[in-house]
Amino acid sequence: MQTVKGDGLSDPGPLLSQGWMARKLFSRGDHEGALRYGRLAPESLEAQNIVRAINLLRRRTVEQSEEWSFARKYFVPPWDLADVCLGVAYAVRKYGVLERLRPPGVRILRIAERLEPESPDVSLLQGWCASGTGDYEGAVAGAKKAIELAPQYAKAWIALGFFAQ
């Protein structure tokens, strides 16, 4: 048993410089650099763990992006009328597509609200629509209602801060 410190515990052996660099870069958030160095030292347990952690983070990021995708949420079956209404109203607001569709978009959003009065998405989108017309009191009210319905809804908190400026 190798015990350099004299503490009776076996030492892990020398840390390769590539493994050390991978760990440092990873701790500073430079995942690309950490991967580069980690792949240079495949025999280093430290480097393997760093590469594995980065790959896991990337996979989770892709999964979350797919899960949070607007199109997937509102336009991929199984549909319900409230989701389709919310999706159309969002597209009208977000892309400014056809400003002349704003009044029907607002009406569609009201239909979505009647169909799902407890939806924080509907309330938040109503806030964004109000913001787009300069009605910041209505925008703040929409964000606050979304927060009441879903206190952990980060997008609503961010929007509230944006609207309240």
C-alpha cells in the first residue's frame, strides 16, 4: 500500500496534469476545455469522471430543451383546444405576424382562459400581450396571476421583473 502522507490510507496515485486541468476547467465552467483535457487522459479516473459529468449535463440540456419546446408543448398531439388557442395567440404575439391578427389573437387567448382558467401559461401570455400594447399594469397583473397559479414558474417571475421596470 502506497501512503505518501503517512496517514495509513492508500493514496490514489499521481494525478495526471491533464486530469488536473480537466478538473480546474470544469470547475470554472469551461466544459469544452475540460473535455479536451479529459480526453487526453483516458487512464485518469478524475478525467473520466469529468468527461462523464459533462456528457450527462449535455444530455440533460437536450432533454430539457425538447421537453420545454413551445411547439412540442402546444402543437404536438394529443391536442386540446386550450393548448391550440394558447399556441396561436402566442405565435401572433411573438412573431408580430400579421399585426392585424392581434384582435383575434386576444379573443383566442380569452377562449383559452375560459377553457383553462388555472393555466399559468395563459395568464403569462395575457401579460405579454398587454405589454405589447403598452398596458404595463395589465402586464404586471398577468404575471402576478401566473405566479399565484404556479409559484415556482420562473418565466412568470422573470416577466414580472421585466414588466415592473
